[in-house]
Amino acid sequence: MMSPYSVVSASALLVSLLSSPVAAQLHTLCNPLEKDCPPDPALGTAHTFNFNSTPPSGTFNTTAGEVKYDKDTGAAFTIAKQGYSPTLTSNFYFFFGRTEVIMKAAPGQGIISSIVWKSDDLDEVDWEFLGSKPGEASTNYFGKDRRDNTNAGYHPVEGGVQADFHNYTSVWTKEKLEWHLDGKLIRTLLPKDANNTDNYPQTPMMLSIGIWAGGDPGQPKGTIEWAGGPTDFDAGPYTMHVKSARVEDFSKGTEYSYGDRTGKWDSIKIKEPEKNSTAIENINRPPPEPEKSVGEKWDALPSSTKSGVFAAAGGVGALAIIALLVYYFRQRSRGQKEAARYAAEQEAERQELEQFRKEGRDPDALEHEATEYNPRAMGAGPNFSSYSAVPNDHERSNSLNSMDVPEKAAAAWDPTSSGGAAPTGHMPLLTHDPDAAPQRSNTFDGRAPQSPSQYAPEPPRSNTLR
């Protein structure tokens, strides 16, 4: 299980990254030189973390920004604006060991790319790359947070640190600390040369890789000067890339703890060296499976489940067919009733027309521009108007779709008239009184009253009786 202190120390490491090697001090929220602190979860193995994708869950924390992963360029650490300093910090510690980081540093005045080891009692080992100095790498160390401005070393890098990837390796034992550049040893620190071992880094370390702005206007003046000057955030973004990091723990166990307040390597206690650490379990845990498609989920179902689905689908289909049949028969019955009613109406009209012929009356002589012809209503009255504008026989159409309106009537009718008694020139309308002046009927096929201005010239009406 991960120690709760690992999160605390991650925050403390971020503070260390924002510290000047000249003026600032490291911080820790629990210093084992001063009080009892939670144990540190051990790595207890060697593993290469390839940053072409997110590292295994539980192995690293991301702080102060976002780290993006790419299959070709690895992890990208970007300062997009003021206040950003994206950092990967391990959830595990190694007690003596080796790290090997394949990295390309970021450009930019005041921008610092870094590889940092840090312990709970503030031992520290560094690689640092100043954006304003693309041709060199810096190495450094501290013991128990004792600042010494003479500790830093500066090393030329062929081809520069920003143009391409390089291998930055540190190897650490109780006998010596080495820095290697692209496989070549460039610096060695012996314990006796670090204040007679007192400032020699020798307590369990966590790994942090990140980028920060030493030239941020909020930094102390000494930090800004050391970083190469103020950072112009508008000229960014500034990005460093890390392809991989191999971390090897020279000890094996589940946890490391401080046995006293000395901070000496021989006071560190290793718990359960015969067991695998939580870090090993996290590393070996299979990655979560990608979301399956619907087809893949179907293929993964057992045959019994598929049979049940088919049976259920068949039941639903049968219900749908039954519903469709019920709807069909209902519609068929309704259609038969409507057909019978229509046939009855046609027969009634046929009989009425037959009666008209016997009486010598011609229904085609009725006015066609007013109310619809209704043989029942018309048959009830004794007289029919002879004032009509029915076309001559050669002009008449029996089509249901068209009939020519007489030229004289159509030309004389003014549809914008205001109604009332029809003045001269209005289309003559049907009336029951042959002696009365033609009047417009306000009843049109049973619809609500209309004013004359609402009538556009009506389409030709067929004289074919329905």
C-alpha cells in the first residue's frame, strides 16, 4: 500500500524544483531527522518506464500541469503560461540505485528542465538544463539541505541539450555517486569529498522529472539571475520531452524507514526484503482493457445468453406482427364501412337524378359559382333561378379538375369589393328569388361567413355531380 507520505513528499519536491541553488531552501512536510515519519514505499526492483503512453497506474504522480504522451516523442512537459511547471514524481523510493533518463531539454530564457532525486531529510541529486544555455548540462548535489554554491558542475554537451535526445544517467552507492552523459562518465563524488560524508546523499530517494520557470517574475532575484533572466511567457510555449526512464533500486523490500535521527545510510531499515513491493504489483498489473465494440461484446456472450436474446427478440417480433395484423383488420373493416356508405350515397343521388329526369328538370342548368349543388335542398323549393352564367355546351367540361368560367363574368367581378348589395359588375350569384337583385351568399359549403374581399377568383368548378 502506498504511504500517505508519498503524496506529501511529492508536494515537497515541487517546492524544491522552484528553489534557487543559490538562495532558496528545500522543504519537507515530515523530516525524519526531527520526528517520526511514515515509511517510504520501496521500488524493490528495476524497471524501464517508456513514456510513449501513460505510466502504470500508481507509479507516478503528475503535478503542477499536464503531461502528454506520444508514441514517437514520449512525454511532453510544457509551460504554456505563467504558473505552469508540469512534473512527474515517483510514488516509490529507491535506496542506492541508478536512473537512466532519455531526454531533450526545453529552450527559453529562464526555463529549467530537470531530473531530480530527493529524500525526506532533504538529500538531493540533480541534472539541470538552463534554456538560455543550450550547449551544456549542470550536475549538483546537496546533503540534508545544506546549501553550498560550489557543488554545481557544468558540462558541455555535443550537439546541445535542446536539439536532440541524450542519455543522462546517475549511479549511486554508499561508496560513490557518478554522473554519466551518453554512456561517458563526466563526474564522480566520493563521500569524503562531501563535507567528510556529512553532506553526501545517502537516504532513500524518489525520482522527479519536470520543467519550471526560474525566470518567473515571482521568483527571488537571485533565482531569476541564475536561471538566465526573466521568462517571456508570450514567446512560449516551452516544452521538454522524455522518452524513457529506467529506475533501478539496489535494495529490495516493501518499505524504507529511518531508524534514528542521524540521516545516515546505515540507520535505514528495510521491511520485508523477501516480499514484492507495491510498486512491483503496480508495474506488473495488466493495463485496463480497451472498451469493446458492440460486436465484440456480442461475440463474448455465452451461447445460452445469445439463445435467450434470440428467443426474446422472437417474442417481441411476434407481438409486433400481431399488432400489425390487428391494425390491418381494423383498417380494413373501417374501409369497408366507408365504401358501403359511399355506395349508398351514390345510389341515393342516382335515384334523385332519375327523379329529376322524370320531372323534366335539368340539374346541369344550376348556377355553379355559389353554393354546392345539393339535390335534396334544391328539390325542396318550387323554383330555381334562371339567372346563371353557365357556359355553352361546347365550353362545358365534365372533368373533376377544371371548368372554364365565362369570360364576361370573370372579367366583371371585383374581388376587393366590401360586400353588401352587389353593385353593377359583380359576379351574379345564385338566389331563390328570380325577381330579387343578385346577392352574394355568405354560406359556402357549410363554412364560416366570408367577406367578398377574402375570395380570390375561384378555380373552375366541375359540373360532374358527386
